[in-house]
Amino acid sequence: MEEVKRNSLRAWILAARPKTLTGAITPVMIGSALAYMDGHFQWLPALICCLFAGLMQIAANFINDLFDYLKGTDREDRLGPERACAQGWISPRAMRNGIIVTVLFACLIGSALLFYAGWELTIVGLLCVLFAFLYTTGPYPLSYNGWGDVLVIVFFGFVPVGGTYYVQALTWTSDTTVASLICGLLIDTLLVVNNYRDREADARSGKRTVIVRFGEKFGRYLYLMLGVAASLLCFWFFFEGHLFAALLPLLYLIPHVLTWRRMVQIHSGKKLNSILGETSRNMLLMGILLSIGFLIRH
């Protein structure tokens, strides 16, 4: 990569990691499609949810970048994409300021949702901000102690899918619960690839992810079964009378299994970064297929 000027616009774009935004957009898309199917879709709160989710994803990326650097986790032997603070593209002080601005902007955007739903959204928003920090900071950083997967299922599944549906429909349904769990399991495949790739470096730095705790073989099959479980859960919608929402997502299993086989073959090293890209693509595909299934039902 060509030289990146310190604290430049390009440095900030790289630090924001735009490719990770599929993890923010997919839940909002699913929640909005579900609202459309039930006759509750409203484009403005859906857009606000998308902006809030995107900004919080960027803020989380900034927080992880800074505090992994300060903890010494991002070393020279890092296998994943380059981090801004570790590479010297952004100073720690500038990154702190960037975190503050991004979080405040996200809260400002998110506060507009109070016009569509009740004060309880304030609690949800504050929890999103709190756990974005607790993920890598504090006396008990959750991602360093094996809680990352649980947080992904909650904050990339139930909160964004359910929240997006709720601000449009002002209710919560069993379909919302299942769709939220599907999305959480789906997006967790992205975290599993990261942790699978970094398992040796994480063990050296004291980061006790579930793959460090239970081993490479566990991580390998965890990745596979998360995608399979997400797909099979879609059969819930068949019994609810939503045929296409049950069947279309099964197409996701084809690229998911192929990606898993490549991951097993590569096994370790920087080449696993290509699996990260494929997983992100597969995740978006699943979100689109499930959303189309909801829209066709309508």
C-alpha cells in the first residue's frame, strides 16, 4: 500500500473500515423488510436506523483500533487488515477525538427516532454506546474474555433488527425474534473468521476468544454451523405462511459451505483475509435473500 499521510482523509476512511458496514446495513435491511411485509414500513425511520447503525459501526472500529493499539494487541505479526493507530496513520489523540465526534453524531442522528417510538429507545442507544466501549476497554474487556460472540448476536441481531422493526411497527413479534437471531448468527460468522485467523496471536496476547479457549477444530466447525443454523431457522417462516422467506435463504448455504471448505484448506495465515471478504459477501447475500422473501410474501 502506498504511503498514507498522517491524520489525512484517506487515513480516516481506512480506519473506518467501510467493508465492515455490511454488518450494520444487513440487520436494518432485514428489519425494514419484515416491517414492510407486516404493512408497517416507514422509509424515514428506516433510513435513520441505517445511519445510526453505520455510525456506531464506525465508532466501534475506531474504539477497537485505538484500544487494541494501546493494549499492544496489534503487533508486527498481525495477520488482519492494517490498523490506523498501529501503522501511525492516525495519532492516538486524534483517534480519541474521532471516537467522541462519531459517537456524538450517532447519538444526534439516533435521537430523531424518539419521534417515532418511546423514551425506551434512549436506553437502547446508551447501551449500544456503552458496549461499544466495553468490547475492548475497561477492567474486563468483553472481547478479550470470550464474550464477543454473544455481543454480536445481541447488538448485530436483536438490537438492530428488532429496533428497526419496532420504530416502524411499535410492536415486537415472534417473527422479529427469529429474524433477529438469524441475523445475529449470520454476522457472528464474520467474527469467527477474524478469531480463527488470529487464534495464535490472540493466545500470545492473552485474548481468550472462544476459539483460543476451545481450539482450531472448534472454530472451524463453529463457522460452518452458524451459517447452517441461520439457514435452518428460516424454516420458522414456512410455518408462519412465508414460503419464500423460508426457502430463498437456503441458497446462501452454497457459497457458505464453499467458503468454509476454502477456510479449512487455507487453515492459517494472511490468506484467510480472503475468507473474510467472502464471508462478508455471503452475509449480505443472505440478508438480501431473506429480505426478498419477506417482500414477495407481501
